[in-house]
Amino acid sequence: MAKREYIQRHLLIIKRLKKRPSSFDDLHSYLLQQQELTNENYDISQRTFQRDIKDIYTIFGIEIKFNKSERKYEIIEEDFEKEYDRIFESFETLSAINISNHIGKKMILERKANKGTEHLHGLLYAIDNEYLVKFQHQSYWKDEPTNRKVQPLLIKEAQHRWYLVCWDVEKSEIRNFGLDRISNLDITQKKGRKMDIDLSEFYHHAVGIETYEKAEKVVLVCSSYQAQYLKSLPIHPSQKIQKETKDKCYFELFVHPTNEFIMEVFKYNNTLEVKEPKWLRIEIKNRVQDMMKSYK
């Protein structure tokens, strides 16, 4: 079987079980329905499905369990990471493209510069094997690229860009580098050191890639009309409604109020107001006043 069908079948099984527990017969029927839509071969036996369960755990770290009382397979919610939603989104987009002719006449894709995704495979390999890597990094603020030697720890997406989070050997600190500005990547065979760092927790309160400000409660207010958009597309996972009136909606977040966060607030122009903390409200006000000077 083609590797593409193999992976797509795994993602379909995960997608189905994420929605609701299912028996093998239910899963099998679902796969056959998808097969008709995509012209791929998703027909499997009970034996193949058992192998898929093991492979899904090995590849994705998602454990599928059989509930004996219900006679159904299920994914325990705490075992399922929300980051996989992006994988499913990409898979569904790819599937739609695969089964449609002349896609250019039916979909307009945003034109974006190189994201450095050609480095993903090598960097993930280095992370798995704890290998040090060398590369050149072109900063926005320097004319010439600099040579870097790092231990890759994590790949993070932020603001539609991919970043390598790593331990910088020379500076002895955690750094991040945009993959689109990395060149001459060299994966060495030299092992790095054991790193006892919970990077998921490190970025838990981040909006983007920056964490230099201490995480704290931020309160934003907007009109009830604008709130509908923010409810459907939260600025941060911690976002929740603090209170709501007929005309206004107050959102509470717990984030690092860095420049990236401020730029996210500015994206909404005058429809979104910072209420707390006071220092951030003043910072926003000062930036707005500086902006007005530029338009005199």
C-alpha cells in the first residue's frame, strides 16, 4: 500500500475516534465512505486495524483503547493533543485538492515566502536522536549570516512561521531561529546533552514565540459585534469571557504581554481595547500617540 494511503488511513481513524467512540464495523463503514470520496483504498481487516492501533501510538503518541463494556474503540481525551488538529486540517485540504480537477480555478491560496519547511525532516531527525546541528542564520538586523551550533529541542509554529527552539551551545541558553532564515544545515553525529526542560510549559502562555515578559492576566474589551469574531478565533487558548453586557464583551487572558501580543491587539485597530494591566494600557496608548505623529 502507498505510504500516503497508509498515513491518510491513520488520520481518518484518529479523526473518527476523536469525534466519538466506534466499533470496528462503524470504523470500517466510515473508511469505505471516505474511500468513495477520495478514490483511495482504505479497506482494512480487523487484523490490519490492530496493527494500525499500534502504529498510531508509535507515530503520533495517541493511544486507542477498547472499551469492553461499550464494545467500542475510543481515544481518551487527555491522551489527545490539540496540536493534531492542524494535521487533520492539512490532510483534509490535501484530500480535497487530490480529488478535484483544475484546482487553481476553485481555490485561491495565499502567496507566501519560503517558510524553511525543507529543514523540518532533518531537524526532527536531530531532535529524535539528540544530535547537534550547525547552520548559518541570517538575522533581519545584520548584513551577514552568523554560524550557529545548537542542540535542536522543538519545532514551533508561530504567526504562520516555523521556528527551531534549541539550546545554543556557544551562548548556553535557549534560543529560537526562524527556519526561513536558516541555510547550510549540517546534522552532525555528535550527541548533545540531556535536557530536562518542559518546552510545552515554557510556551504555554506565549502568543507567538516571545516569552520575555512575565505572564499575567490581561483584560480586553470590545463591542458585542466584534466579540463574535474573537469568540470564534481566540487570541490565545487561555481566553475566556470575563463578563458580557448588551453592548460590550470583556475577555480575560493569561499571557506574556510581549510585542507579539501587542501587535495582535493592534490588528483589531480601535475595535479592541486593553483594560488591564495598567502598564500595558499605557504602553498601547504611547504607541498610538507615536503612530499619530507619523501621520501629521
